[in-house]
Amino acid sequence: MTDLTYDLPLRIKGEAKTEFFFCDTAAGHTFYKGQPAWIDQTGDTTNVIPYIDASDVDPTDVCVGIAAAGVTVIASAAETTQLEVYVAPTIVGFKSTVFTTNASLGKDVYITVSNALTLTATNACQIGKLFKVEDGYCYVQLTTPQICASAT
């Protein structure tokens, strides 16, 4: 799989709840709509970075939510840019070919690379629980911000 290079088409069930987090600028980053934002406890323990394939998620890291819009930050810039993210209890719909039936409802959902949904916790951001699958979308009830305790 490859990392996102575009905003994802998301659907929201019910009312969306969002929060703002400051972006880390130790390196330049582009956040795409639909991409997880997380705090890597081995780096900047305050500001968020985008979850990408090269990310190494540890059990102490925190997935803060799903980017509600795209944002780009420049390396070494002042850490004043905020990212709006969907957080719990928002139900976000992702286009998915992994989940095509409701057989896994209620199970924990993780994201690998920056846009692939899975039930496997290995080096992935835990984002919530499978709520429903319909019309080619997998709806996840977010539990973020969430410590990625299941990451291995």
C-alpha cells in the first residue's frame, strides 16, 4: 500500500464532533482529509503528525482523530498551525473494500499506511469500532483521542 496523496471521500453519520490540535513542524508534513493524526511519544509529545506507512506506532502513542480537512506545514516553522480532526463519538464512513459485510460489527478498527482499514493492531493507529457497512462505506465510531495500547 502507499500513503495518501489526496483527500479521502468521507461520510459522516449523525453529528460530527471536532477538536483542533497543533501540528508538529520538526519536519514538513501534509495532512490529507481522512488521514489519522497522532502523537508519537518518541518525538514531539505535544503536537500531531500525520500517520503514514513509515510510522512506528507504540503502545504509548496517541491517535487523536481523523483529519477533517487538509493542512500543510513547513519544516521548522512556528508550531502555530492547527489541524481540525474528527473525534469521538463521531461516526466516520470510509470507502472500503476490506469491510463489505456487517460480520465484524463492534470490533476494533485500525488504519495501516494512511488509509487502509484493518482489524489487526500491528503497527497501526486504533481509531474506533466498526459501526456499520453500507453502500461501499465502512462506518467507524471513533474512540479517539485514544492511546494505541494494542499496537505492537
